[in-house]
Amino acid sequence: MSSDGGGSQMGVAGALGLSVTSSVAIVICNKYLMSTLNFYFATTLTSWHLLVTFCTLHIAQRLRFFEPKPIDAQTVISFGFLNGISIGLLNLCLGFNSVGFYQMTKLAIIPFTMLLETIFLSKKFSQSIKASLMVLLLGVGIASVTDLQLNLLGSIIAVLTIAATCVCQIVSFCSAPA
């Protein structure tokens, strides 16, 4: 690792690349399970995802890829509960909607989280962040628009997904240790 932080930047880039790749793979696998194999047990999928995440993080900790920091039990339980609801609703959303609509739902989480933070936490976002968000939303929206299929139940689940995930992210961030 170099003293200029190059190795650290490569590690961050690698982690981000792995995160994006694994997220896309999970979405594709979940959609295949739900639509092709008629496996409609979103809670089971959520449990499996969380178990794999736990095991992977446990192994990474044992290999000293990161150092754990103490967090009080109530924060961990609250985060786990909110995150479980969010992931469960995301899986249900994927099960009842097309992949394009699911991706648009996930994208809607970002501006709605910013909106809630602006209204309830008086948080301000720079013009460059707002512009970057618009470019991102426009690009992915254009890429996904050909796959949008709407249905009432899927739309209701999508709205619940957005609300639950926004609240989870805001509460998790606000309760995170400094």
C-alpha cells in the first residue's frame, strides 16, 4: 500500500465494484426465482440474504479486513428490524413488478430520502449533489423505461418500499455512532 492512499482508493473501488456486481446478481437471481420458478417467499429470500451478509462480514472481520466498533444493542436491534422490513419490501416489490419498475422504485428512494431530510432535519444539499442526482436518475430512468409494467398491488408495495427504506436510512444514519 502506498503512502499516498492509492491502495486505499483501490480497495474502495474494488469494494464498490463488488457491491454493484453482487446487487445486480441478487436482483437477477431473485427475479428469476420469483417469476420463472414461482418462488414467492420474499421473507425467505430476505433471511438468506441477511445470513449470507452476516457470514461474509464475520469472515471479513476474522481476516481483519475491518475493525468492529462498539454499538449499543438497541441501535443494532432497531437497525436490524428496520433493515429487515426494507429488504423484505424490496423483495416483494421485485416479485410483483418488472425489473425496470423495481429499479425505478430503488432510484426513487434517493430523492425521497433527500426530501424527507430537507423537511424534517433541515438538511441542505449542494447544487452539485442535486445536479449529480438528476444525471443519475435521468440515465438509469432512460435505461429502464422500456421494462416498466404497472399493476396496483405492485405500485402499493413500491410506495411502501420507498417509505420504509427512506425511514430506515434516515434513522440508521441519525443513530450511527460518530
